[in-house]
Amino acid sequence: MTQIISEINVIRETVKNWKQQGKTIGFVPTMGALHKGHESLMLKARSECDIVVVSIFVNPIQFAPNEDFDKYPRQLEADRQICENNGVDFVFAPTPQIMYSEGQENITKVVSPEIFQDKLCGKSRIGHFNGVATVVLKLFNIVQPDKAYFGQKDAQQLFIIKKMVRDLDVPVEIIGCPIIREESGLALSSRNTYLSEEQKIKALTLSKVLKKIESDYKAGNTNAKEILENAADILDNDACLEYLEALDTFSMGKTEILKCDTLIAIAAKIGTVRLIDNIIL
Ligand code: PAF
């Protein structure tokens, strides 16, 4: 049975024992409300590492006061079961008091480079990526994994974490894993649980925009402005577009010419639900 550990010293001791036996540790950090996207990360970790640890922690310091921290879905026992079904060895599920024992206001934080914070989600979610980088570094220090698995859906998060690991010489290999979609094309997200059936249909238009861009690019058009403006028309009228951008995957700089490896990222609100999606050409 997959055990839930909430104490930092217990998970540390447990991992230390496994490491002393020469086992490799794969780590999947999550905020719970697990879905098939998370399961794909667990399975990848399972196939590459001896021991798999999943963390479930809704991290208060990555939510702005106007965001959905309080209503973010919490379902620890159901999540534990999903972890067990996917061969996870341990779930690390600390409380905010355990993670931020001296209070979350005055903790030392990781500051991700401003040039990346100012882009895409960073423009509207002020401080979000510092909160993510801080908790991820804390989790790495606690779990000390050999490899850590993140979804490509949060492309900017993945980019910032990879950069943090390089810049701060954190001894962990970061593995980015493909987006998992519903058959309809909707990218899986814990926040999809907020959507009504009608809103889900509207939400689908985000992936349709990306598909249109991909097919225009494949048809030979490489003019980013033209293709993006055209495709944006597909978005449901009730969706509020926050951004639709073409970026260089290596620098995260905006690009005017689409090419192989260009990241196309979109964020839009359906009602009050903010959704993101992306493709790499
Ligand atoms: O992607 C997430 O679920 C979160 O941002 C993460 C990486 C677990 C940090 O809280």
C-alpha cells in the first residue's frame, strides 16, 4: 500500500535508506487532484527509477490573493489510491505549517529571472513563479531525487525550473513529459474540474486554436503574426484571451518566424476559470 508521509524528517530518512541501498529516486511534484497527465509522469518515473515519490502539496505561496488557493480541489485519499495504482512507493503530503514552519510571509525565496517572469503567465500571475521555484527547490532539498518529472503543459514553469536547476547547480535531472489530452483535444488540468459541460466545449477551442496554427505552419506559412491572428478567431466568443504567443523554446523570446521547435502558448479564461495550453511545432 502506498504510504502517505507528511513529516520532512520521515521522508528524508526513508529516502536516505533507499539511497544507501543504491536505489535511484524518481520524483513527481504535484498539487494533487491527480489526473491522467500526472499518471503519465508517475509511469515515466516508474519506468526509469527504482523508487517513485509523489508530493501532494497545494503551495500557498504560488497563489495570488485573488486566485483559487482556497477552492483548489483537495482529495488526498483518492489521490493516494491513484498513486498506488501507478506503482508509486511514497506520497509526501506535508501541511503548509510543516513546509513553512516559520510562517510563509518571511521565508527566503528563490527569485526567477525577471525576463522570464515578465512573459506569458508571469505578466498576470505576479510572484507566481517565485513561489513555484521556491517550493520546488524546497521539495528537491527534502526528497533529494535523482530525476524529477514535470508536464510540458506548464511550459513556462518547466523552463524556469530547468534554468533554476542549472543556475543553482541542483543535483537533479529534470524530465519534461508530453501534454496528455482528452480525446476531444482538451489538455488535462486539475482546474478542468471547475468547468461545466458547456464551458468544457468552449474550453476546447484553446486546443483548436493551437491545431489550426500547427496546420497552417505545416502548410508552409511561417509568419507568426498572421497565423496567430487568424487562429485566434477560432476561440469561443465567451473566452477571454490573455495571450497567444509564439516563442523560441530555448530563450523564451518572442519569435516572428515560426520554425520547428517554436513554442505556441495560449492562456484564456472561460468564465472565471483560467486555462493554459501549448504546442511545440
Ligand atoms: O505544477 C504544479 O502542480 C505545481 O506548480 C508544482 C510544480 C507542484 C509546484 O507547486
